[in-house]
Amino acid sequence: MAFVLVLLILTGLALSVWRLMDHRADLKAMHELAVSQPAQPPIFTADMIAHLPEPTRRYFLYTITPGTPLSKVASITVVGCFGMGNRDKPSYLDFTATQVLAMPAGFVWKMRARRGLMRLSGSDSQRWTRFWLMSLLPVARLGGNPDHTLSAFGRYVAEAVFWTPAAVLPCPGIVWEALDADRARVTVKYRDLSQSVDLTVGADGQPTQVCFERWSNANPEKQHRLQPFGGYLSEFQYFGGFRLPTHVEAGNHFATDQYFPFFVADVTAVEFPHE
């Protein structure tokens, strides 16, 4: 009996150390992304986008106030609910999260979620997905393979479109094209990755939705393939010269009868870290 007790204590200590190592790795990665912010970013002017398609110009003029320093890295704090189930049985958990978004280099999304007595915590990034139950049991250890990398790239390119518009201004590797009077497509190429995201804007340029083909295994066959992903944007507010959505709803199989908005979030803060 004493041996079993000692074994349980040692196991608990080992898991606690493992969880602490994850936590420290999260913070280290977030710091590395945060300090990639340009020290003296250029100032936004309308001339920078004069050559772009009309819906793209409307989008940038709505989301970036002329004279704003073009910070490309943001720290975003959100609260909301996260679905662990499916369309028929969402199994939503309430969550709080902080994300450092630094497209094209990467992102780290660090969260805590709860439903009743259950607690879930962990992080997601372009390199890993790792979650813990009750801060003690590892329940997801994913990443480090091409499927995860490509899926994550789709996510943070799309999020950059509505949360860090300075990061998707045209430059080598970022190209915009018009789809029609109210839709534009941005294609981002970074290293050996490429992702296109379609953006719908209102008459005033307000982004209303994003959609793209995401590499995902969120399907009955659990096979990785390209499938629709997207979301709706609303409740815009100003943060440091940027006009950004503070309510986001997103999910798999966007614009189909299988659409499941597993991510519903409200932004409580957006900061642009500088040294």
C-alpha cells in the first residue's frame, strides 16, 4: 500500500513538472513572437494601397486609420465558448484565452476552459496542440508534422486578416485580388506554405466574414483534406488606430449545412507589444 502511495505521489509530481514545462514553453514562445514586432514600424497612408483592387482598398481604409504605426504583432485577450463536440451536440466549454499573433511567423493561443467541475487548459500554436485536463492529465499532444503545420497556417493567416491587418498589407509573399465588388482574396506564401483567404466587406469596407479552404481532419472519416472553414465578424472597435472585430464566430464546413461554429469569442483587449 505504501509503495502504491509513493508511486502515485511521484507520478503526480512528474505530471506537475511536465505541465510546468509546457507553461514555460508557452510563455517563451509568446515572448519570442512579441519581440518580433518592428521597432519603428512605418506609418499607414492611403498611398500604400492605391494600386489595390477596390474592395481591398475599402477594407484597409476601414481597418487602419491613416497615420497609424503599422504594428504587425498583436496580443489579443478573449472570452467565449469553445465546442468540443459537433453540430448536433456542441458540448461548449466557457473559456478565456490570450493569443500572440505574429503572421507569418506564427501564433500561440493559451487558454483555460471550464464546464461544471471540469477544467481544461493548454495551448495551440503552429508547432503544437497540447491540452491538460484538471491541469494534471495530458489529453492532447499533437503537432510536429506537415498536417498540423498546414492546418495551423490556415488558421493564423485568416486571423491576421481581421485582427492584424498591417500584417497582410501587400509585400513579397502577400498578394491581393478582387473576386467581385464586395469580395477580395489574399494569398500568403511563407517558406513552403501557401494559403488563400476570401474576405467579404460591406459598402464602408467593414469586414463581415472570412472563409478559406483549410487542411483539416474535422470530418466523419477523420482524414486530412481541404474543406471550408470560416466565420462572421462584428462589433468593431478601435485599438491603437486599428478598427477590429470584437465578436467572432467561426467553424468547420463554413457556408454548408454542416457548419458548426465551435469557436465563439468576444475580445476584451488588443495590445501591440513593443520592446
